[in-house]
Amino acid sequence: MTQSRPAAGSLNGAEETGYRFIGATKNGLIAAIATLSGGGSGVFATLHVLDANFAAGFDGDGKRHGRVDLAVFRSVVLGDRWQSEAAVAGDTIRIATTKTAAGGVPKSIEAKRP
């Protein structure tokens, strides 16, 4: 899923943010990759390990409704123009990097609750 809006002070650039669901770990955490482009040529990617919980919320009229709260447990910066894949296997998130400007991206991380 991606959302766009015109970049501030730019006639032709657009800010874009998006995410891609990777999968759920055996222990119930969620892996997703978020991307951000500020209107220039960079597209910055970050892998997030999230926890989802149901909670009570209020709508615009003050009526109660259910919602999902996401908490970030861990983030791994993948870098500018990251090109690769990530996959969940049990409680491990495997990262197969083919190209990254930043380098130093781990090959796998354990998705653990604190």
C-alpha cells in the first residue's frame, strides 16, 4: 500500500510513503517493510517488527469502537534503493539483500518480544 502527496516546495515531485506486509512470526509478531521517498531520487526502506493488539477507541462522534494498536519492537534500516526480499521462517526474519547503498544489513534477525 502506498500513499502520495505533492512534495513541499516542488512543482513536480511527490512525497510517497508505503508499506509491504512480509508475514507473521510463529510467536505472533508482524514483519513489514516501510518505504519513504521525499520527492527526490531516494527511496528509503526499513524493516519493522511489530506487535498488534486490539484496543478500545472512539470515533468522531465519541462512540466507542474497536481498533488495532501497533507497537514497533525493532527496526532495521535497509537503506536507499534497497532491492531484495524478506521472508518469515518461524521466529526468524530472513533478509536477502541484492543491492543496498548503505550496506551492513543483517542476513536474518530473531523476532523476539522484549
